[in-house]
Amino acid sequence: MSTATNLPGKPAAAAVGDPHGDGATGVTTLRIGGVEVHIEGAGAETIVMIHGWPDTYRLWDAQVEALKADYRCVRFTLPGFDIDKERRPYSLDLTMRMFDNIIRHVNAGQRVILMVHDWGAFLGYQFAMRFPKLVSRIIGVDIGDVGTPQFRRSLSLSGKVQMAWYQIWLAAAWRIGGDMGERMTHHMVQKLKAPSDPQYISSAMNYPYYIQWTGAHGSYQRARAYAPKVAMLFIYGSKKPFMFHSPQWLKALMARKTGKVLAFKTGHWPMVEQADLFNREVGGWLRATRSKALVAAEAAAAAAEARAAAENDDAEDAA
């Protein structure tokens, strides 16, 4: 078993543990800074998939299955969301450092594609703005400029009440904890019809709502409104009581040459509710937006492989 080394300048606490693979499933798991990172597939590009509430890395099962033949698919459970780990909050700055550490380890500091949803979208957008040289494209799912003044102005009174209701409930569940916090959390999961497996859900996942509403643990006040600087595909579910983006944000994204918007007739989880359609649209968009440099590099690699195979055949014939 090989051992990965630390990145230059990284503290020992952020070291990668021994990687272990599952030969039956083709999954390699690395432990990076206390986070288990699962890697599947092959390809010149890496997709880092980041889930939200109340999910785990398992949210992206159907996407990995569809994309792993052509891409390296990397996913992990958000820090603090793993039911088997310590129950604690993670500040925005700490989460950004953890994302930076993970992405630099799994892709040698090269640009990655982000596929993000819910809190994973909020955090992924913040990462893309803080580390623009590490992100090539973004697939955002159902979360746009939520939290901005523009977004709040776009909400109806009913939308504002409904959003505050479920978020404050979950923030309170995190603060209360114990059996009551668990019952409150699972009650809200059922009310919101979240597709996640209940056995992996706990009140520990609610800490982002507590930070958002109380300003604790560094708050999210340093978060910036996301304006895409790279090619972006935005997929959202249209069958919800309210949207998580403003009409102005959506219009601005659609006006960009490298922006594309798709509305699915789903709720908040289009990648689950219409997985086949979601995967087809994502796969097509990824192929359409591949850079010319990447295409040339892949062609050169394929040509080199063909030459090596031909030389090997010639050597065998000569023998």
C-alpha cells in the first residue's frame, strides 16, 4: 500500500492517509484532513461533487455511474455531515481550507469541474471565487444567488415565511441536539420530502442553518454574491413553493455566452427526481464546453498510445 505525501506548506494535520481501493467497485478512498474522499472513473478531467442538506456523498450515485467512464468523479460528505463523525460546526473559512486541501490533493492543483447542490452550491460558489485558478466549469443545481439582497427582494411574503420557518426550525434542532433535535430534524426531512436515506441523517447536519441565523462560528457574513466567471450550467427544479434564485440572477446567467439554464419539472433534487434526463443534459454540456486545449491534449495522448501499441506489435513480429 502506497502512502501519499503532504502538499508543500501544508501542516501535518492535513496529511493524506493511506489510500485504499475496492477492486470490485473501482472506488479509491483517500482520507484527506479527516475527510473520506471517494474517487471513481478515469479521464482527463475531474468532477468534484458537493452535496447539501440533508445529504451525503451518496446523493451523486447516479451521476457517478453515468459519468465515470469519461471523467474522474470525486465526492465526499461535507465536514460535520457524517453521522459517524464528531458533532461540530465548521466555519466558512475552515470549510474553504478543507476544500482547497482536498482538491489540490486529488487533482495535483489542476482545475476541476464543480457539480454542487444546496449548501454544497453555496460553499462551492464561495470556493470558486476564492480559488478561481482551481475551477474550470461549474454545474450548479437549484441554488443561485440565495441570501443576497437581490434574492430577498425577489421573494414573496409567503416565500420569506416558508424559508424562515424551515431554516429556523433546523437551526433550533442543531442547538437543542439530543433526541429532541433528532426528532425535529427527521420531521423536517419528511415535510420537505428529501430523498436521502434516513439512516445517514442527523441533527449534526443542521449547523449551517445555525451559523446563518445566529452569526455564530464566524458567521457567513464574509460570503460574497456569486457571479459566474467560468462556464456554468444551472439546473433548477420549477415545482417548488419558491425558487432559490432571483429572476435577475437567472437572466444575467442566461445572457452570458458561457452560461446555460435548464428548468426541470422537479422539486429541489432534480438529479434524483429525473436522474436520466439530468445525466444526459450534464454529459452533453460537458462535451460541448470542453476546451480546445484539452481536446488537443487527449488527441495527442491517444496518438501516442496508438504509436506505442504499433511499436510493440512490430517488436513482437520481429521476435
